Amino acid sequence: MKFSGNMDTQAFNMVMATILRREAQNIFRSKGVLSFEGEGETKFVFQGVHEQIDFGPAKSPWKAGEERLNKLVFIGRGLERDELEGFIKLAQAPVSDEVMGKIQREFYDAMETGVTNAYEEEDAAFEEEGDEALAAAQAAYQQARQNGAPPS
């Protein structure tokens, strides 16, 4: 996705944290080039895997007269482009108090609930499988003991 202008730093950070929290299991990779309000000619870049992001200044600044074109790429599964783009665009400067309130509500909701955390679901399924395997091994051990097998 691409759009012109500057981003509001606080709003963008909250938007990205919200997206990454909610979509960590669906976002395989992300990267982008960004322009932030109040950062002069500094061009920023980020790249990430799932919810882990590296973010910082680019090697070269925005050139004189260069359009401040924000570019973001998300590679994953089941991502709703229009929904992501609409939410990210809320962080374009200037951000009104009303819009910042919406961003903050989404952020706090995501941090509190995490929506659906596939990792937790996978962990629970693994634990359940492990519990079943342990119970089967214990039953087999007890059966062997009853049949006179020496302890191992």
C-alpha cells in the first residue's frame, strides 16, 4: 500500500502495535518506508517477521523535492487489505483528538485481549496431546508392571 504525506509517530506506533498483536499469526513478513511529522528529512524503514519489527532511520534521507510516499508491504494469509490500509491511514498527520481516541481504544483492546492468539491455541492443543501421550505411557507402564515386567 502507498500513500503520500507524513505519519504521526505516536498514532502510527499504536496502529502498528495493534495490527501486529491481532494478526501476528497471519503476518509472515512486513516492511516499509515511512515519513514522520516533525522528523525533517529523515526517511524511516522497517522490516519484520510476525510481531517482531526492526525500525529505524534509512541510510539516505528524503531528497529535496521528493514526494513523501509511505510504502508498506504485508505478506501473510487472510489479511484484509482495505481494513489494514484504512486503519494505517488513520495515523496520517495531523491526527485529530477524535481519531487518536479511536486508535487508542483499538490499541488497548488489542493489548488486553490479543483477539485470537493462534500461538496460545497451538500451545493448548500441544499440551492436550502431551497430556494424552503421558497418560498412555503411564498406563502402559502400569500394565507392564502388573504383568511382571521389571521397572525401567
